[in-house]
Amino acid sequence: MPSAPARKYRVGILGATGAVGQAFVRLLAGHPWFEITALAASERSAGKPYAEAARWIGDDRIPERVAAMPVLACDPAAVDAELVFSALDASAAGEVEPAFARAGRIVLSNAKSYRMDPDVPLLMPEVNPQHLDVLPTQRERRQWTGAIVTNANCASIPAAMVLAPLHARFGVRRFFMATMQAVSGAGYPGVPSLDILGNVIPYIKDEEPKIEIEVNKMLGHVSHGAIRPAPFAVSAHANRVPVEHGHTVCLSVEFEKPAGATEVLAELREWRGAEEARGLPTAPERPLVVRDEPDRPQPRRDAMEGEGMAVVVGRVRADPVFHVKLVAMAHNIVRGAAGASVLNAELMAARGLLDRP
Amino acid sequence: MPSAPARKYRVGILGATGAVGQAFVRLLAGHPWFEITALAASERSAGKPYAEAARWIGDDRIPERVAAMPVLACDPAAVDAELVFSALDASAAGEVEPAFARAGRIVLSNAKSYRMDPDVPLLMPEVNPQHLDVLPTQRERRQWTGAIVTNANCASIPAAMVLAPLHARFGVRRFFMATMQAVSGAGYPGVPSLDILGNVIPYIKDEEPKIEIEVNKMLGHVSHGAIRPAPFAVSAHANRVPVEHGHTVCLSVEFEKPAGATEVLAELREWRGAEEARGLPTAPERPLVVRDEPDRPQPRRDAMEGEGMAVVVGRVRADPVFHVKLVAMAHNIVRGAAGASVLNAELMAARGLLDRP
Amino acid sequence: MPSAPARKYRVGILGATGAVGQAFVRLLAGHPWFEITALAASERSAGKPYAEAARWIGDDRIPERVAAMPVLACDPAAVDAELVFSALDASAAGEVEPAFARAGRIVLSNAKSYRMDPDVPLLMPEVNPQHLDVLPTQRERRQWTGAIVTNANCASIPAAMVLAPLHARFGVRRFFMATMQAVSGAGYPGVPSLDILGNVIPYIKDEEPKIEIEVNKMLGHVSHGAIRPAPFAVSAHANRVPVEHGHTVCLSVEFEKPAGATEVLAELREWRGAEEARGLPTAPERPLVVRDEPDRPQPRRDAMEGEGMAVVVGRVRADPVFHVKLVAMAHNIVRGAAGASVLNAELMAARGLLDRP
Amino acid sequence: MPSAPARKYRVGILGATGAVGQAFVRLLAGHPWFEITALAASERSAGKPYAEAARWIGDDRIPERVAAMPVLACDPAAVDAELVFSALDASAAGEVEPAFARAGRIVLSNAKSYRMDPDVPLLMPEVNPQHLDVLPTQRERRQWTGAIVTNANCASIPAAMVLAPLHARFGVRRFFMATMQAVSGAGYPGVPSLDILGNVIPYIKDEEPKIEIEVNKMLGHVSHGAIRPAPFAVSAHANRVPVEHGHTVCLSVEFEKPAGATEVLAELREWRGAEEARGLPTAPERPLVVRDEPDRPQPRRDAMEGEGMAVVVGRVRADPVFHVKLVAMAHNIVRGAAGASVLNAELMAARGLLDRP
């Protein structure tokens, strides 16, 4: 069980007004280790009080203290914070995030811009905490006093979580994955209702290529200061469905070492994730929750499992083509985005990586 | 182009009050070759006028002539018709359909009860019209003067249609398939709104095992009076989504003879289906309609293509695990059920199989 | 602030397997004053463990202790409980509820069967706690040692709550009300998805006549052992919309004493409900929550306000025909059904009405 | 029955790329009296081929001839057309529409900018064709050689249609109206799915004030070159619901001359609208279609009645506060916007108002 840090860290949120930015506000407002000291967003919002700049889309209210905070520009000089959580789009993140890292800040990023760089962790505390070992290389190579640590695309995360114990035990050779992704994954305003009411859109721009490389990196290993992706092949089909929150993924998996549904299910039931991640404030009691009912997981009913941080898995069964088929589901905004970044920061805090030498 | 039969055939509908039964009424009410002479349903409905027994769920109205017809029992003695279209559940179909076949009627069935019997065609006129050649064996073996001809499960049909030309040309070795199925596939009242609003149910009872054998049979060949299924392996994931009509299927396909997206796309564009099926009254102008937009097919926008009888296909692209990935979609009630049976009957009429020797 | 009773009361749930029955289980499982000692339902369920008999439809799990309890018949002899919460349909409630009252049990009913009887309270603790004063008359007249206390239809409740302070202050003369009601109001399986996906059904069987008399009774007064309904006229339009939980009602109200939006808003903001109801375990901090945003309340975002027990009101504005227009919304299963009954029982406990003389 | 004009009129569409603009393209592409000669839209689209500039949102395809047409600027000098159909927002319409009228073009407008001017018809051919009599005043006063003729807000139209015969016969004194409006009424991209999936938004910006004056004007009379609104009072509640097309309105109506449900229903059944409008190409066979089922009209099932041009009415019943309650529904994009303008133009053609003296 990690011990709490000696003091609260001062944290900022970049892209604070959007759907993921709002989730950061929600998760950080009462956080035991972090204190929101800065909210930043695009030029359009800068200067306004947060409550006015953000169109709050939850079923709760903006935390009172945050509501009145002014929105700042995404500029390291303006943002008073030791670490920043970034919900920026790749278009903005490409320049803004390194500027913060250069200025000595730890950046916890949701953008794809640096995710696949070998010296940038694509971190999941339960799965690959050792990937943080590339940070010295990152700093040296890039001449940063800060750092960038990323988390994966919201659809890659449930796949990586459910495959982590299976890869460790049986070796994943290849898998097929079809997603059914919630509209909140596209942010706000995001998907027009005219496009998705009573409909399925079998396409999400740039999504499949991400899925087809990110899981490999998350399940890879560190060697000589670089993350080497696991070498399995991935076939992804990404679909948008009229669901508010929760990405559902159907997987058919082939292993190096043949394994049937019974062994796989036993492995999933038993797995608790990396020791280091247990007890972190945002870590769910169990990273994987197995449901035995034939028709679970379901996004509307299971997305909030483990306060949105658990991956729910079910329907583990034999696959006529590969070895097993199963269904996994996770809350795309919590486990798949803001919560993932917060958990990453907690792991770094527990490791002492947020305190300068 | 098939010539119209010399006379109209007298047709009945079994299970006429349900969702598929209503689709039969809609498709047959003004049919050039068939005339509805009998409507039959469960005991509960028998005796009532059709308009009272059926809770009509379309956006049109019950054809006037049909509205007043009395609902009969599903008994060959009561049903005055040469051929019957059956929308019965497997539970009822198991006994009722053979009773009609024994009584000399041609039964066009949507039930799974006899679908997989080697002497029963699982017919798709564009794909396997030659499967009708098993009918003499069926009659002889079963001592029927009528016959049973079936069509496949509503999710198997789009897969079989899109794979038909590819199997012929490249040989399908195995494929993955994830479905996103409309609620009308579960009939009426079917899926409770409390289960599916804003949700995905990653399970449809008994659906995956059907898909994993039916496509093989549809793409099989006839030998010694029996249909021999094509030997490829199939991995199916069946999901229910909040869509009214139209089943979407994501496929990843491996061929015997390697083929890339370009060749596959060319094949799909060119294919017109079996010569024999063209010009049948219910046959769409093209059985496969290729859409080039990156985000099609979509059920709400494409389900009525070809008056609901076309399979719409798109997103043909290279697959990192197998050879190609693609998305297909078809109207589950029209192409996937009632329309399929009607087209089957038309093929039989054109072949002269509806006229007794 | 009411003091806790000296002991826990033994409570049963009638109709425990349906949507409202499940809500009772959820609300009572950890209740400080009540302990579930019996679950009863229809013949079909009786004898099975609850977890098997009930198709649990929430996003939580059946409380462990309850899951294993056997489902009993709705018979006072079988049900060991001092008070029973009834989620029975009117068809069953008509006979079952008086049988329990006759057998000395307090029945907290959601059914319409006895709601409008002048000696039966249609109770809302914040609005009309004094209606409990008719109980002696009820017992005497009916020769019951127990009693029946009812709560209103789920659509009447938000109207009654928002009108309570306005009626007290300005006198309601008449009002229009159009509802947009969630599908959970129809129970489970309830509304077929084929009927409501992307649709509105401008009709709910028997709903408008209930609304047009129940609000009057709730805002009425007790005289000579009978509840005399308030004499205003009500015009109700009931609609079903594709929303999971939360009934939204639009009201246009005419008062005896003219009042504008400002005064009405001030009244709504200030009102805290009857003193007696405050601090009851299930009572929300505020029975009415006023939202100032122009587009609130919204069911998906506001239904869980006050843990589902608050009525949320907004858009108070001048009405060109009557005096003011406004929108109110409440969770139909919690505030509008199970939670209402539980709160009623708590009021009775606080008054000492659950302890026999 | 109006006779066809001697020639086809050359027509342009302003705001051709949006949801209503697309509906104009759909309705005009094969129109017997009109020929699309120009498509205009905002600067951003100008210069592109229509198929590229417009994100086509229907379940059909862009008419081939139109797909290749270049999009022009909204400038009378660029737009070669005798009459223009305007789907412009009020922000653009305020300046663009008079510029066209000044340049001698007939403008058929959907914008609110000039709707309420006494010399501008708010035209419904079945209801107030005589309102065209103000055009000479309009031209003289404004020094226009062209003209502006408008149609009402999409929610006002079903109300005006159903009240037209009732006002003529019984005199409307006041009414209450609650709408449930489809998302397409907000255009494309319009309502974000995150706001409306499984939700109701009880607010549409600026909508209620429009409804509360437009019906009056539509049912008003012409006197001294100006339209005098009917003097009844209107209370409107506007709501957005997760429906694709079709605005449903609940009405409670008080008449000058008391009338009950039976008389009102008889009047609605009998009414055929103004003689002049009958037989126009876009006029539905019946402007009002009465449904007798207790649960109709429903938007998903009834919006396309009369090819989207009929108003469907049902649930006519006694009202406890006023005289009658009823429900009306119309396709907001067809009857409520583009189709209304096209029908208006047809009426003008039939009257010879499109041919210059």
C-alpha cells in the first residue's frame, strides 16, 4: 500500500473545458494528493471564469472552488502547477505539451502526439509500471527537466487490461477486436445527434490504427531505455454507437501457448494487477471485474464499476477460429482518459517521481 | 429475366401477427405473382380479424383487404394456400412446418428448425440457387409431397452475401464477425426499452452458434442430394444495439488465395449474383451495393437500399491479421427475413417448382 | 429533527421482483429504521430465491443478504412483517392490500386502487403530513387493525410538490400539465424498444385521469375524518419519451391571487416542506431544488438530485394565458414510487404510528 | 385543381448545404414546375461542388445533377434564379433576403427575420392564401420589385393547421401548447448527442416567443394591406426530445363558442383546407389526417404521412380546463420548413404571381 505523499502537489489542467477536462476537474477537486491550482484552455476561453467558459455536461455540478477560477492560456508561464493533466487535442498537444515538459513540468497526457515514442511511457499502473524507467532517457535525450507520460486511447485501454494477465501467462499471438464506442469518446459537442440516434457509425477517424499499435506498446517491455512493443498482430474494427459512456470491445484471441476458456477465466478472476498500483487513491479495488451473467458487461449498467476505473469482462468462451472470445468494457472518460491520467500521476507520486531531486 | 408465372399462386402466412409476419403482409399485399389467401397465427389470435389480432408496428397501414381477413389456426386443413411463408418461432415451426410439407404445401421458413438439415435448402437466390436441387431427395426421404425451403438467420445473411463472390474467387479460409443487431430482430414486443436505451447488450441467445454454421452451408455445394457446407471456420460475436432496423456486421477475412483490399473491392463492385435471380420481382437491382464513403454503411441510412433487399458494404481495407476487413449491413426484417423468403419463393416459381407435375 | 425509533421495524415488500419492487430492495437494504424480513411476489416467482426470481435491472447488484431470500406468496399468513411496501399492480393490489390491512399490517401502497378513497392518505410528508389524521376513521370504518397509506402516481408527484408552496401562498385555480415520462414508469419489461426508440408516444393508458384528480387530493385538507380535495381544475397531457428515468412536467398555472414569475420563484426557493418531514432518513436536504440555467431540469442530468428524492424545478417564467409557466422533474422510481413509500413509512415511524398501542 | 404553369421557373436555394437546404434539394430536384439553377451558401462553401460542400444527412443520395453544381455566394448577382428558397439563419437572412427582393426575386423564406412584419405573408396555402394580398403593399412600401413570403417556425405549423378549421368555426380564445421537437429542427450538426441521448431538454432558444405570436398571424386576416393577427392568447412550452424527425404538439384549446370533442373531431375530419391549395404538386391529399388509435400520432410512425406534408392529429378529447385537448404532429423539415416554402411557391405560381407583369 503506497503511503501518501508528504504534501499536496499543485496541479493544472490543460484543455480544462472539454469533456475530458471536466472529468479531470471532477476527479481532482477533492483529491487527497493533488490540488488544482490552474485551469487552462484555448484562447477562446482564456480570461473567463471556468463556470462560464465550460459548458458542464455531467449530472453533477462544478465544484464550487473551481467554478470561479479563471481560465488561463495553455502557456507554462501562465500556469502555476508542478504537474499538468492534458486533455488537449493532438493538434494543440503537439506543441503545448513539450513546452510544459521543457519548463520542468510533468505532463500527464491523453493526446496521441507522443504516445508511440519509445521513450514516452504509455502507462497503465496495473499493467506496466516499469515503463516509467524510460523517463531518464526521455529527459536526457530531449533535454527536458519535466517529462511527458501518456495514457492510451480510450478503446485500447480495456483491451490492454484484459490481455495483460493473459499475455503474461499464455503469450498473445494475435487478436481481433471490434469496438462499440460511446459518444462521449468524441468529446463535446462531438457526435451530432442526427448522426447517431438509432444508428451505428462503423467508423471513427484514426481510431483503428491507434488500437492496432497501442496495446502492443502497453504490453511491451523496456530495454535500453526504450519501450519495445509486444510483437502480436491486431485487427481492429471501431464503431460508434448511441451510448453515453462506456466502450465495449469484443475480442477473439490467439495465444502462443494454447489456452481454453476455463484457464483464461481463472486467470482473469485471479489477477489483481501490479502490486505497485494497489491502494493508489484512484485505483479500483480490482482492475478487472469478471461478470458471470451471459449478457454482461453492458455499458449503461457496468461503466461505473469501481467508480469508473474497473474494466468489466464477461462472456469468456471458446473461439472456433482462435482460442477464446470475450467481451470487455470500460468507462471511456474515466478509466479510458481522465482517470487513467490521474492514476498515472498517483503512481509517479508514490514512486517519488514528482519530487525534484 | 424470368418470365412471370401464368397465374397467381395462393399463399398463406404462418405467424402472421408478429414483426416478420407483418413484413410478409407488407411484401405480399401487392405482389405480382402471389395472392394472400390465408393468415394464420397462434391460438390466441385465431378467430379475430387480422387488424385486431396484430399490433401493427410499421409507419404504414395494414393493407385494407388484409385487415379484415380472419386469423386462422396454423393447421394445413384450415389454411387454403399452395405455399406458406412461415414466420413461426422454432418452438412452433418444428411441428407445424412439416405438417404443411406433408400436406403438399411448399413452406418458405424463417425458423432454425430445419435450416441445417442437409436435404433442406438454406436458400439465397443470388448465391446458391442450385441448392434447390436437393428437393427431390428431401421429398423422397421424408415422404413429403410439399417441401421446406429455409432462409438463414438475419445476421448470417449479410455475411453470406458479401462473402459469396469472395469465396468463389479467393476461397474463404476463416473469418471473424462482430454484429451490431437491430431490436426488430428480436420481434415484438422483443427487447424491453429499459434494457437497450443508451446501451449495448453483448449477447443474443443462440445467435452465435447459428452464424458459425449457416454461412458455411449457404456457401456450400450440393453432392449426392445433400448440401455440403463450405469448410471454413467462423468466429462470431453477436451484439444488440439501440437501432430499429438493420444489422451491421464487421468482418475480418482470411482467404485460401491471398487477396488484398483492391482486388476484393473490385470483386464486390462487379458481382451481380446468380443469373437466375436477376429480375425476380423482389430482387434488388444489385444484391451488393458498395459505398465509398469512409463511414458507411449505416443502418438508419442504408437499411432501405434496394427497397430493403440489398446488402450494403463498405470500408474494405487491409487487415493486419487476416487479409481484409470490411463492414456489411442489411435490413434484418426485409433482406434478413420476410423478403428473403419471398425472393426464395419467386425463384421457385421461376423454376417451375411451385407447379405440381 | 425526528429521533430514530427504538428498534428496527420488520418490513416486507409485495411485488418485490418488478422495477419498483427492486427499488424498494435497494432503498431498504441498508435502511437505518427498517429491516427486510420478507419478499413476496406473484405465484410464478414464489418459492424461488430472490436473485433467481428477479431480473435485476439496475447498474448495481442485488444486496447479498436479499439475493438468497426466498420469494413468498402475497399472503399475510406467509409474510412475516409489521409493515409492507406494495409495488403491486392495481389488479393484484385491490385484494391483497386490504387483506394485509385486515391482518393488522401497515400497507404503504403504490397502487391506484385505494388512492382516491377519502379515508386513505395520499401522503407526501413534505406536503400533507396531516392527512395521516384520517387513519382512525379508516380503521374504524373498515374494521382494520392495520392501515393503507398510499402515494401518488409518479407523474402527479412532481406537480404536487412544486404546487404545494404556491397553493398555500397564492391558491391554485387551475393548471395545464404536459408530461414527458420515462420508460421505467411502465415497469419491466414495460415499453417495447420497437415502440419508443427515436419516438414519442403521446398516450399512457389511464394516466391523465389519475393526474387530474390526485394533485387535488394531495393539496386538499382533512375535515371530519375525510380528505377533501383542493377544488382546482387540471388539464393533463401524458406522453412517453425515450428516457430511462425521470418524469418531466411542463406546467402553466393560474392562481386565485395573481402572482408573477418573481414571486413564484422566490416562494419555490424558500420552501423547505413541512417541518415534520425534515431529517427523515430518506428525505432530501431540500424537497425542491431550483435550477437557474435556462435548460434545466433535464431527466438524465437531474433525476438523481437529492439521491433521487428531490423535485427539480426550473424555467419559471410569465405565462401569456395564466400566471406562470415552469418545468419540474423527478425520478419516477425513487421520488415517484418506492422512495415516496419509504419516506411515508418514515413519517409514520416518527409519529409513532408503527407501534401498536 | 390548379393548372400547371406554361414553363418551369428557375429557382435557387440559399443556405443549400444545411439540413433544410438539403430538404429543398430533395423536394425540388424532380419538381414539375421548378428547376434548380443555383445553389448558394456561406463563404466557406462557395466555390465547391455541392456534393463536397454539403454533408448529406438523408438516407437517400444527392440527386446526380445537383451533386456537381458549384455552390455560389448568397449574392443576387451570382444567383441566376427567378425565385429563391431561403434556408438561411436569421443572422444571414436579415440582410440577404431583402437584397434578393430588391433585385426583383421572389424570396420564399424560412427565417424569422421578416415573418412578423404586417406586409409579409406568413403563408400556409391551405389556411391563409388570401394573405398574399399584402404583396402590393409590401412592394410599394419597400420599393421592391421582388418580394418576401415566409413560412412559420416548424412548431407553429402543426398548431396553425389543426386550429385553422376550429378557429373558423368556433373561434379560438386561447390555448396551451407543449411541444416535443425532433433534433433535426436544430439543423446539422445541431444538437450534440451527449445532450439528448436518453434525455429531454425543456428549452429551445427563442422558440416559445415565436410560437406565441406566429399562430395568431397565420390565422389572422388582411385589412388595408396589412395582416392583423387573430387576438387569442397562447402559452407555449418548447421541448427537445431524442427523435429524428417530427414535432409533436399537445394542445388544450378554449373556444369563443363552446365546442366539445365530438364537434371538433367532426370538423377536423371534414376539413380539406382552402380550395386554392388543392392539387398543388406538393399539397398532400389531405392537409389534416385524423388517426383514431389512442396512441397516435407518433413522430417515427407518422412523420411521413402525405409524403411529409400532412399534419396528423389524434387524441381529440374533452379538456377539464378549456374545451378540448388533442395531439398534432408534423414533419418539421418537410411540412415545417422546406416543403412549406415549396408549397407556398406553388400557390404563387398558380396565382400567376411568379410571372412579371
